[in-house]
Amino acid sequence: MTLINADDIGKALTVGEVAERSGVAVSALHFYEKKGLIQTWRSAGNQRRYHRDVLRRVAVIKVAQRIGIPLGEIADALSELPDGRSPTARDWKRLSAKWRGHLNERIHDLTVLRDQLDQCIGCGCLSIKACRLRNPYDTLSEEGPGPHI
């Protein structure tokens, strides 16, 4: 929870407003808060309130999740941003540069997987001994069948 300036109270959003405007379920917002991805404070009536910058932070979280960035990495990245303001285009450029390598690795891994899938359809065995999809870390299979150690 964050301490709030009295001037910001009129600009605050409720959890329902954030959910509606961001397209994210209330339960997801609570989860993000619990994981430290977004900040809230409590009103005098003990209701959650959000700064308006939370909408941009939620958008960053959703984009990062969509490209496969783990929540821990998202939290680390968001912790580098100052509280109380929306991430800027410059912030996004810095965050996305870090994530580009991760995305490129995923693209490579998926391309390899796709190519192996085509080969697997030909044999249909799904054998733990021979199938690259079923046993992807079998580097010794490249030396041919049988024991090698």
C-alpha cells in the first residue's frame, strides 16, 4: 500500500473502474497488487484506490505477459520505474529492449519446435528414446542409436 496525497483522492480510481478500463479482471488486479506489480491505497471507507498511472502499468504487464515474460521479470522491470507517474515512451523503450532478447529466444525455440513437429508427424512414434519432441534434451541421440557412455 502507498500513502496518498490528499490532492490525488479526487483523481483516484476504484478497482472496478480499473478493471473496466483496462479489460483486466478484478481478481487479476488483486493478484498484481499482491505480487507488487501495482500499488494501491485504502480510502477512509477501507476501499482500494488506484492512481491513474496504474492503467499504463497494467497495459505494460499485459503486453509483457503476452510475449511470455515471467511475472518476476515484469516486477523487476516495473520496480525501476518511479511511483506516481505513468511509464513514458522512454521507459517503454528501455523495458522492451531488455525483453527483446527473451522474445527472440522464444521465437527461435518455437521455430525449432515447429520444424521438429514436422519430422515427428512422419514417424509418429513419440518414443522417449528417439523422439525429439518427447525427449528434447537427448543430445547423445545425435551420435546414433545405442549406448554411448
